[in-house]
Amino acid sequence: MRILFIAGASSATVFALAPLATAVRQAGHHVVMAATQEMMPVVAGVGLPGIPVTAKGIPDFASKDRSGNPLPVPRTPAEQMHHTGGWFARMAAESLVPLLELSACWRPDVIVGGTMSYAAPLLAARLRVPYVRHAWDAMEFAAMDAGAQEELLPELTELGLAGLPEPDLFIDISPPSIRPPHGQPVQPMRWTPGNTQRQLEPWMYTKGEQPRICITSGSRVTPGQEVDQNYDFLRASIQEFLSLGAELVVAAPEAAAEALSAETAGGVRIGWVPLDVLAPTCDLIVHHGGGVTSLTAVNAGVPQLVVPKAANFVTAARRLEELGAATVLLPGRDSPELMAKTAGGMLADAAHRTAAGALAREMARMPLPSAVVGVLERLTC
């Protein structure tokens, strides 16, 4: 069986699909993962064969329409989510021709697309093969779908469709306690981190005497990029968190890590660290709200301090907070001083660790990716 996995333009979209893609491959099936050109090293880094579908990146799709005209910056949360669906849809439209060229010589039997990999349902409808929607995280996506459907009206009309095709199977990797209300049956699957690795050093997997705090803002942190608040988030946080007397690890891509190290007096470990290795040694993970980062913390049973940097991150973070496994600081309440004070309170309160551990045990009871492979196989019967 040939299964095509369609990711996106960020490392998280690859990491989320990697466990199932690897399980499918280990079961003897043929797998290809499609993503942007920029993501090809990431796909290769998780041990999967990849094919690029566009040389463009997120700024191209997020800031311009299909004709290359600048788009207005969305202001409200509702506008931001509609806009997010629209730019993912523009990426899907750009990807369709390369995907059809691939399918002409390597025709998939099943297509698995990430939450907002809108090329997946379009390609599956054109090829008349089963389409599987695979959640990237615990985020809700109805508002993004609406923006995507509006953007993809020409492609949907060409296919004779009134809206985005429904999946033949929806795989949800969120534990039931934080699963968003999809309104459709789900195939639950236990997710385990599939991030890029590096040579380990003992400190990465060994817990020291001090409490350990990891601060991360995802894999797309770029110093000097005006549209990216994530670098400033890391830089502003470091000095305040040092006052807590905890061991501080800042997990960041190498370019950002080099710039941060040059601005930091010392006493902080900064660099690309495999978060799946580091997370179990942490007492708290402070992050931007990214879904894969959040689920990595859930998998490790570690409390989270979430400072959402995008409107679509807020609802999922709130569900973690309601369970006691996280604290959320929204814009306006996300100063470095308040973040450090909140982190100190969380370290002193064992209730967060207890709630996070319960959520990790709930995740561990979900079906493994190897069990879901059989479900994919039955779609072609």
C-alpha cells in the first residue's frame, strides 16, 4: 500500500505526523511525506522520504494573496483564525500541481493530511482515494476551515464540491480530557514526539538538584524578523527567570540560540535540544502555545506555563488550564515579570504536577500508532 502524508510549512506539522508515518513504514507499506522545500531537511531528519511541493514559505502565503498583492494584517482573534485558514489554503492551491505530478507516477492508495493540510482532501477527491485527516494538536479548526473554504472556492467548484470534503477517517491525538469538540467520530491515537534529534549530552537526560525550567518558542524562532514575536519572547524572559534560582534551559533553533547566547551573561543552557528527551527532566515548560510543544509536555507529564502567541492557540491552552495542568497568560498579562512570578508559584504548587501526570497517564492509554495502521489498511478494502 502507498500512503501519502501531507504536512505543511513548519517543523511542527512534520513532527505531528511522523509517529504514524513511521509506524506505517515499519509495517511494510510505502510512505512519502510532502511538505515545503524548507521542510525537506526536517522530513529527512525524522527518517522519512520527502518530496517538496513549493519553494515558498509561510511569509509568502500569510502576507500576500495569490496574485502577490499584500494582504491587510488581521487584528481580531476571529480575523486571525480566518486569515490562518486562508493562507494554509493558498499553500494547498500552490501544492496541487506538484502533488498531481507525483500521483501520476506514484499513485497513493490513501492520503493522510494534517489538520490544515487542505491539499489532502482536494487531491483525494480528484484521485478518488480515501482521505484521512490527522490532528496536529488539540486546537479547534472550524474557524480556519471557513477561511480555507472561502479561499479554495475555485478549486472546489472545479471538483463540483460545495465545501471541503469530509474525511473518511479522523485521527485525533489529544487525550479525551482536552479533545476539542469536532462533531465527528474520531479514531484516537496515542501520539509520541517525533522531533529532530541531535547527539545527546548527559545533562539533557539527567535531572539536577535544582528545579529545571525549559523555555521554548518553537522551531520557527528567527532573530531580527519583525513579524516574529517569538525571539523577543525568549530574550525578554531569560533574565527574569534567572531570578527564580532554577536551572534554565532555552530550547531554540541554532541561529536564534547563537544570537541569544551573545546577549546572555551566562548560566543558561541555550540551543537546539530534543524536547522529547529533555521534557521528562523538567519541572515546568514555558512556551508560546504551539500544539506539538504542548502535547510533548503532556506526554512527559510536565506542567506548562502557556503564553499564546496566536489566537488559535488560546482555546487549547485554556482546556489544559481548566484541568490544572497549565497556567495561561494572555496578551496584556504576559510581561516577563509576571511570567517569572507565575512560574515560581507553579514550581511551589504540587497540584500542577499531579494534574499533568494524570493527563500523561490518560494519553498513555490511547491506541498506539501501530494499532491505527490496521485501520488505514481497512480503508482500501
